[in-house]
Amino acid sequence: MTDHQRQDATESDQRRDAVARAWRDLVATARRTAAEGLVVGTSGNVSVRVGELVLVTPSGVPYDRLTAEDTVAVDLEGRQVLGDLVPTSELPLHLAVYRNTSAAAVVHTHAVHATAVSTLVPELPLIHYMAAAFGGPVRVAPYALYGTDELAANMLRALRDRTACLLQNHGTVSYGDTLAKAYDDTAQLEWMSRLWLVAGAVPGHTPALLSPAQVREAGDKLRGYGQRP
């Protein structure tokens, strides 16, 4: 074997290992969305980018049945390059995020409180300073049939300068530089939606909301939150 062939073999092994790790993380995240009540049955979907590949959950397959042999991947044009299972019907939505942002992972759910909010208002009111983590008020993308380019386009407009949005009468979309970040933002969005609904349900009272300036101030402080390398 030549040096060039050895290098190619090493790179191929590294790519295969990266895909295997990403698939394990994707399946674990998809199972978590179901375990924590963000989806019911096979609703919702998860994806992660590995180089020029996008790994996605398959259509209509319970997450607890997925194994390493079920890996599904497409290229950025949507052509399937790995697996025999059909990719999620929301593939246009996921690909639109990857083509237009720096996302490394996307989580789409049918979280009940967030979906309820999507039917009531054009954006989630500023009920909590964690709106800053999404770039500001989380917008609602107008309704369109699932799995369509129209839905993907509506989503992209709602995601302008944001890392998450609501899909009217449908659910949530969030993206991040890791699957953990995309999932955590989804859970945070569901919590904020529930908070607003609960506060607004108290008879005779209207929830106090934050101003955009207060949310921006919180955003500045959040940039220094957590442990430093």
C-alpha cells in the first residue's frame, strides 16, 4: 500500500468513526425528545451534520428501534448516500437550516406548550430573559403543509437572527453548534412557552413582560455565563 493509499484509508476510517458517533448521538437525542414529552410516537425529527453529510432520523420509525445499521444520511442536495430507510419527511426543513446557517444540528419537535403558543400569537412574548439565548423574541412561522419547501421558507424567515422558531399549528425548530445545544434550546423554548401560558391563565391578571432592552442586557450577561475553558 502506498503512502497515499494509507492516508486515504485513514481518512475513510476517521469519517466512518465520526458518522458512527454522530448517529449514536442523534438516536440518543431523538429518544430523549420522546422520553421528555417533546414528541409523541414518531413525530418530530433530529439531524446532525458531519462534513458534507447530514444524518437524519428516518420517517415513521420508532426511535427505540433504531440501531447502528439504520444510519440514514443525505448530502446537502438531499440525495441519500447512506442507509435504506427513507429519511424524515421534514428533510427540506433540515436542509434549509444547514444551507443558510452555520448549524451543526437541528431538533424539530411537536412540544405541546410551544405548539399551543404558535396558535395564539405571532411571537412568544418576552416572559423571561432567556429569550436572549435565541437572539430575541422567538417568532412564529406561518402555517404551511409539513414536509414542503413552503414550510422551510416560512421557517427561514422566522429564524432570521434567531436560533429557534415556532411553526404555527405544528411545533418547534431549533439549531445549534452541537446536538446538546439544539436540544437544550428546544427544552428551554418549551419551558418559556409553558410559563407564558400558565401566567396568562390566572384570572384578572396580565403577565408582566420584559422590554427588548432588558432582554438585550441579559443577553450581554449570558455571553459570560458558565465555566470558562
